[in-house]
Amino acid sequence: MQTQKPTALVTGASRGIGRGIAEGLAEEGYAVAINYVRNRAAAEEVADGIRNKGGESLLVQGDVGDREDRTRIVEETVRDLGRIDLLVNNAGIAPKVRLDILETTEESFDYVLGTNLKAQYFITQDVAKRMIEWKKEGVVEAPRIVFITSISAYAGSRNRTEYCISKAGASMTAMSYAMRLAEEGIPVFEIRPGLTQTDMVEKVKEKYDRLISEGVVPQRRWGYPEDVAKVVRAIGRGDLDFSTGEVIEVAGGYFLKEL
Ligand code: NAP
């Protein structure tokens, strides 16, 4: 079923921000590969929703933290959609338990960095090499890559340091690929969501409700997956093509400092 449409691979697209991005890209005319790890029913709902609106979608199960799965995710996408015009590195996890830095376990450190940092680094390496060849062969015209990191790339949390470290590393990964791929004609962008209403923050929702009402987010509301999707849609349209390496915060002005 190879498609005439531009194609996007969105990791972790069965729920939350990834789902919003997948649905938004489908509205921009992309055929979308929806990666998920365990929630097939949720991923099917996203894929069916896109098809019901006349779009094209593909389900690709796989753990981005696993080397063999990563290769398979890319290969299945290419086999079924023909190529990847836009890679969105979105899949990410929080630590299973929030622990003080003095108690963080090596297991949690490896799990979180393996999924949030190493996976983005190596899936991008695989896709970028293919994009360079596809561009030479005229198979893709305007390849682009997006990294979803977080305000936690610079805002610390002493009881989930492995998450913050993974996002700081992912931020440098995005910058490194932006530098290397500029000469190849592949723009790379980093998007840093702030507090965004998804399953990931369900357990700490009350705390963040309070912080938001106290003004920690200057625009005084939660972010929604659609807020992030709007930026990815603009990237997918090519609106930011001369801004490679740009870091775009989608966080309601969280970074603004006031004395
Ligand atoms: P979420 O609601 O928990 O959804 C996570 C998604 O990632 C699901 O589709 C899940 O698939 C998938 N996933 C998890 N582990 C995976 C793996 N090993 N391989 C492949 N897919 C995997 O999370 P979210 O809040 O949308 O977060 C998305 C991204 O935004 C993450 O990188 C997160 O760090 C970042 N972010 C979130 C916030 C926030 O406040 N929510 C803020 C800043 C940054 P299944 O459905 O199969 O489990």
C-alpha cells in the first residue's frame, strides 16, 4: 500500500501528545505510521479515526528502547509506506516511581534513559542515513526530523532526576543532529512541551493544578496535545525550514523569569 502522500513516523502515537501529533499530521495530508508499545486498542482507535476522515495510517508495534524493535519499526514503516518524510521522536516515559536522587536505582536510570534518550539518538541515526540516500535518489524532497523533549531539559526535579537528565540529553541529541544534517538539507527541530494533560501526568495532576493556579505557567492553563501538534504541523508544512536547530517551547511561557 505505498502512498503518494508525504509520510510521517510518530513514535508513541497511541496516546497523549503523540496521538495529537499523528492526528494533526494526517489533517496536513501526511500518511502516518502510528508506533505504540503495548496499547494496541488505543493505537487502533487513532489509526481508524484517521482512516474514517479519509487519511492513511499504519500501525507499527515496537519498543523504541529495544535495538531490534527500533530497526523493525523503521523497516515496517518503509516497507508499507515507501519512505519517511518526517520523523517525530515522541515516545517517552516517566520513572515508574519518583525517588529522591539519593535513592534512584540503576534499573530506573537505564530504563528511562534507554527509552527517552538512547532510543531517540539511534532511531534518528537509522532514519537520517536513509533520508540522506532518499534525498539523493529523489525519493524524498523535504525530509525533516522533530524531537519532543521537555521543559525538564532545563528545569530540575529532585525526585525524578533520571527523567530530567534524559531530556537534557535528548536536547543535545537534537542540536547535534541539527548541526550534522544541515548540510544534507534535513532540518531538525526540538519541541519542549510544558505541563501537558496526558496519562503521563495523571498521578501528579492535583499538584500541577495547584501550581498552575498559582501562576507557575504564566498563561495559567494546562497544555494540550493539540498545542504541540500545531507546531509539528507547521514544521510538516515547511513553515520553519530555515530555522534548523530551533528550540520551540510549548509551555505557556514557563521559561519567563520575573523578579
Ligand atoms: P503518555 O500519555 O504517557 O503516552 C506515551 C506514549 O508513548 C504512548 O503512546 C505509549 O504507547 C508510547 N510509549 C511509551 N513507551 C514506549 C516505548 N518504549 N516504545 C514505543 N512507544 C512507547 O505520554 P505523553 O505525556 O503524551 O508524552 C509524550 C512525550 O512528551 C514524551 O516524550 C514525554 O516525555 C514528553 N512530555 C510530556 C509532558 C507532559 O506533561 N505530558 C511534558 C513534557 C514532555 P502505549 O500506549 O503502547 O503505552
